[in-house]
Amino acid sequence: MTTNTPGIPAAGIGENPYQKLMSGYSAAIEVRDKWKALFDDCYELTMPGRETFEATTAGTSRTDSIFDETAVTGVQEFASRLQAGLVPTYAQWIDLAAGSDVPEEEREEVNDSLKGITKKVFDTLQNSNFNQEVHESFMDLSISTGVLLAREGNADQPIIWSAIPLPRVALNVGPTGTIDVVYRTHKLRLWEIEELWPKAKISAEVKRKTESDPNMKFTVIEEEHRDRKKTEPTFEYKVAIKDEEDLILSTTYSGFGSSPWIPFRWSKASGEVYGRGPVLNSLPAIKVLNLTIQLILENADMSIQGMWQADDDSVVNVDTIQLLPGTIVPRSSGSRGLEPLQNPGRLDVAQLILDEMRSNVRKALYNETLGPPAGTPMSATEVSERMAELARQIGSAFGRLQFELVTPVIQRVIYILKKRGEIEIPAVNGREIKVVPNSPLSRAQIEQDLTDMERFASTMTNLFGPQVANLFIDQEVYAVTYADKLKLDPGVIRPKNAREALAQAMQQAMQQQQQPQQLEQGQPQQPM
């Protein structure tokens, strides 16, 4: 029996590599097609400017079905808020630190050496287009799944990031439930194919077709799937020209960070491939909002133009009447002619519905955390509390984003910098080095830990007094732990041997002060 990665069916008798690729591609497209109608609804109502699964001409207006902009602006704010909390611009949102397997006496030295490497990683990130592209991916994440592509660049820009729209990719999962299979479809000219894949073997037939039309575009399909049989992360990568049924590139790469594809999800149901973002949860409220506003506008149209009734007296012709200033409408003698009809709509009820639905949409997109800022600019405490509240609300999603986005991004940057010979570092998240989150959202949990430490120390002191509290609390460990959670520069804290020497000197000084008092009281001098 032949086994294979899900979404990549085993090759049958006589099936060539191109046919195998297309079999897996068709399986992934079949999975994606089940979501197309739902995703298109979400894109149409929240991101009309984004590419959808339906073919449209560039510049086509797609805002005709949007009557309320709460969800449109809410998605933008959701993406900005998530970026500020998870991967803030111009901030160091992770630390590289020694793992638990590193001996205690070596950790301080290892951590010092990793500081320079961490700075190099973030210098590379900040000098790239990462911050712009990750925001675009967060907008896709609000619906389902974000996809980042990190390609190797040049000397000026070592990494080129691209946010790949969800309609251009097809995904599938492996045996562990993680996304192990990625397909991408796009149209490229021959010179673009040769530039992206210099080692691609282009057939003579393709080159011949472009002689008469240099701008001719070919449908190109990329495939990457992870080989779970290997201990080290290993990926098989293929590129095919669909129009010519030709496989032009096949290669394998391995190692943490070797894959350029970074798909990540907000949350997902068991057994599903694509994620479920907050827009999916609020889609009913978004639809009700749009329908209510549409009915209000229709009601306003009737209020402005009015509704009229007339006797069918063969004199008044309702098909030719124009209600314009100065118009004379004839009527039969004894008939009532045109009479206005009262509008039965109640805008006060509609307003109640709008307020409730808008609040639900904002809550679903996490735009109402602790309410809108008001008055003076927010203090550091208020900012911290807002981030703590946001972290509590998105707890499970935050953990998934750390695993599927943050760590792979750092692994990819380190992989490329190592490949270019710019840094030397052991395997990330291996036995020696670990990635420690340091974003505002992760620090919200740290702030809670510090509050708990302070509360415990204060409670022990108030209940039993400082002497008993000191019996339970190791002051040296308490201070070092507190400084470590605050991410203070290690240079602020004295080394352990220096603390021991200072403590011994202080003890000797106290003993010397006690000696004259003992002599005055006639007490025997204590031996040193």
C-alpha cells in the first residue's frame, strides 16, 4: 500500500510528475471550493477592494452591496490593532534566549551573545517590506487564513515579503493538522518565469510561442508540501506551466525556516483546513446592518418623493405623470385626483437595530476593548490594561499565531541570514535556543505575573510582618525574577559573585559597628 501526504495523491501506474502535481492541486481546489461562496460574501461586505474568487476587471466598482461601513472600517482597525499587539512596527517583539538544556552557568554568556543576533534579525525585518505586507495578511486573517511568502532577495533587501491573497492559493493539511501543502496559481510572462526561477527548464515550445507575442502570459502552478517522514523539516517544491502541461522545476530543501511559505489561521474547527476569522462570526450582524441601512434609504426615498394614490377615472394617467414644480395634473370632475399615502416606516425601531448590530460587529472585531479612548491621551497604565484585556479576549488565537506566524517568520529570517553568512546561530527552538515572545500582547501576561508577585509579597507582609515574610520570600531570587520579567538589561543587575561579595562586606561592616557597643556594655567580644 502506498501512502502519501494528504492532498498529494500517490502516483498511479503511468502517472508522470506533472499529473501527480495536478492531482494534488485538484484535491486542494476541491477543498477550497467548499468555502468559496462564504469567503466571497465576506470579501464583498468587508473588503470590496481586495481580490476575490470571482474573476473581475481591475478597477471595477464592487461597493454596490455595501450600505454600512462598520465592518469595512472594522477590518482595517482589526488588522492594525493586531499588528500593534503582535508584531509592532519598529519594535523588537521577540527575544532569542538560551533553552532549558543549556547549563545554568552558561546561560548568561549565551544570552549576551544572542543579543547581537536578535538585533541583526530585527534590523533585517525593519529594512524590508514586512510591516506593509503583514498588515495585508492580517486583513485576510480576519476572514479565514493569511498567507505570507518570504523570498530571498538581494544585497540591498535580503528578504522580499509578499502577502498572497487567499483566492490565489489552495491549501491542505498533513497528519498533524498543520498546513503542510500549499499551491499557488498565477499568470506570468516568460521573462518573469526565468527571473523567478533561473534554474527552470523551459521547453522550446514555450519559447517559440513568445517570439510572436513577448507579453504572452502562462498559467503557472507552484506546489510545496512537507515530507513528514523526515525528522528535520523537509519540503518538496515544484513549478509547472499548466498551459503546456510541463513541469519546469523540481527541488527539495530542508531545515527550520527553509520554507518560504507562512500560512497562519485565527482559529479553526477540528478537521477543517481553512481558518475561521472574526468576520465569519459576525457575518450575520454585518448582513443585518446592510439590509437595515438599505431599507432606511428606501424609506428615505419614499419620504422625499412620496407615495401617491389616484382614482382610475381614465383622466389621470399614472404612467405619464411627472411630479415637478409647476406641474398641473388633470383630474375628472368629482374624483379626488392624486392623494399622498402615509409612510408606515418607523425609523426609531431601525435605529435600535443599527446600534445593537454595530456594537456586535465591533465586539467581534475587537474594536471596543475597554471602550474608545476619550479625553486626555492614554497613560502607560491604560495602554497596558487595554493590551491585557485584548490578550485575554484572543487567548487561544494568540497562541496559534505565535506557533503559525511569529516563530516561522523568525525562523525564515534566521535561515536566510545564516545562508548569506551574516550570522552564526544554532537551530531555533531546538535544544539550545528558544524564541521568547516580547510583543505588547505577550507582555500583558507578564504584567499580570508581576502584579501577582507584588500582591503575594504585600499580603505576606501585611498578615505576618516583614520578618515572617522574609522567611518565605527569597529576596535575591525575587529581585532577579522581577527584573527578568521586566526584560531589563542584565547589566543593571549585579552578577551573583559580586552580590555575594557585597553581602559579605556588609555583614563584616555590621559586625564592626557592633563591637564598640559590646565593649561599652561589658559584653565579651565575639570572635571574628
